[in-house]
Amino acid sequence: MKEMKYTIQDALGIHARPAGMLVKVAGGFKSAVTIDNGVKKADAKRLMAVMSMGVKQGHEVTITVDGEDEDAAMAALETFFKENL
């Protein structure tokens, strides 16, 4: 299992466009991907679950990846968060 903490930099937080992109990145891997904002946890492969978290700028999220391709998945997600959120 791999885990990463990230503080959201995007002024709008995790809104529709980046949430859709996140789901697409996470869905490209077999590993389970979970995002946790300290209040709610969501499957990062489910758009409505990610959107319902209400993550805003300045919130810290924890991304957890568990499965057979977790190294590649975490690398892709880390890049995604730094470039888009």
C-alpha cells in the first residue's frame, strides 16, 4: 500500500473538470485508489463520490493506492495532483 498527502492548490478545489480527470487517471489502474479529506473517504474511480467530498483550496487530502500496480498508479497520481490541483 502506498500513501501520499497533498494540499490542494487550485483556487476552486476539486471541482468537476479536475475530478473527471482524476477519475480517468485512477481508472487506468487495477489498484484500489482512495481519497480521504479527513471527514469523508471516496473511491477515486467514482466521479460522484469524489465530487461529493467538497474539497476546497487549502484542504489536505490523503491518497491511498493498494494493489498490484500501486507503484505506477501512485507515480501517475502524484504527477496529476502536482500539475492539476
